Amino acid sequence: MHNHLLETIQNIWIQQLTGVPSSEELHNLLIPTDYNGVAVYEESSHAALFNHLKDSFPLCCRLVGESFWYALLHQYIKTHPSKEYDINAYGDSLPLFIETFEPVKTVPSLIELSEIEWHWHILSLMSPVRPFNFEAFSRLDEADFQSLRFHLTPNLKIIQSQFPIYQIWEMNYFELDKEINLNEPGESIVLYQKENVPCIMLINEEERLFLEYLLKPLPWHQIATLLNEYMNTNRLSEILTKSMSYQWINQFTMEAV
């Protein structure tokens, strides 16, 4: 996805930021001995934060290139000093920083890709999620269904994008050499943890609606009634079964009626 307009804007911005007139000098600036050189700050807080962000957002780096991404990270660290005791918590505001950052206006998909990477980072730090208790669920009787409520697995995230965001993630994650047409229809994805493994999956419109409706504080029979406007009972049952199997849903409770 080579973008000459993006490349021009990036180069102008990098030169303004660093005061470097040529790509060769920029390369020297970003590597060994200048202010932005990682080696100079090896023992510093700045270097620690930079390395943490570099490791947490590798796909964003592949999308826009090392020089631009590293300069962006340095700018973020300078304007957003860490207030976190745990370095792993630093970087949650980076997607918002990117969203308001003028030089990346030509790559709007970078915002959502950074959201995916940050949430992937969060999921990788979580303790294993308890799987759905099918045995307990099988013991419910018909009367229980009036008060039954399903709960999405902790930290499950739904992203509805105007871009083919799953293809963009896939291309950068697997380092595929392919062209992606950003004018293709948008895609929705779900990020979640299955046992102790972060997962990402492309979902269709019915599955997205199903998951978003489960965020409502309502018992299952009311959720099912609302969803019947968009899908029949058989399709609803299929998605419910899939959600339990993939651990999009990981528990149920009996709510007071």
C-alpha cells in the first residue's frame, strides 16, 4: 500500500520535527548518537518508554515505516509523560494522540490499527479467562430462562470500521506482500481472550449486533426479542452457540426479575 502523498507529508513533518534536511541525516539521527537516538537514552526513562511502545505497536510501524513511526513515538513521549507506576500501562492514549495528529490524516486506518495493537497488548497481560460453564448451563430449566443473563468475556472489544481493517491487520501481522483497496466495504472485528491467548476475529453484521446487544444490562429473553428484528431464531441460536464456543461469552448469571 505505497502512498506517495503520505510519504511526502511524512518526510516534511520529520524534517520539521528534527531539523534534518535529508533522509541520510535522518537515518543517522534516529540511530546512534543524536538526541533521538535510542542508544543515548538506553538507561533513561525516555528510552524505556520508547522501547515499550516500539514493542507494543509493531504493526503500526510496518504500516507507516520505521522513521516516521519512531519520530511519532518520540513526539508522543515528549508531550505525554508517563504517570504510570507500571510501564505496561503506558500508551493507552496513543490511539487518541494519533487521531488528533495532523501528519497521519492521510492514513486514517492507522488509528484503528493502533487501537487493535493496544488492546492486544492488554489482553496479553490478562490472567486466563474462565471458560463457559456448559455443565451448569445444562442444568437450567425453562423457568430459569426468564432471569438468565449472558456476560461477555472480560475486556472483549468490538471494532466497527469503515475500512477493511481485518485485511490491514492481517497484511501487517503476517507481513504479506499484497495491495489492499481502502475503498472496499468496511469490516467489523472482535478482540478477546480465549483461555490465555489473545484472539482477533472477523465478524459479520449479525454477530456484531449480537455482541453489542449483550452489552446492554438486560436478561437474555429481552435481548433475544430485540435481536429478532434482525435475525430469525435459528440464526440467533447459531451465534449464541458460537459465542460460547469461542469464549465471547464466558459466564451467565440469574438476575432478579
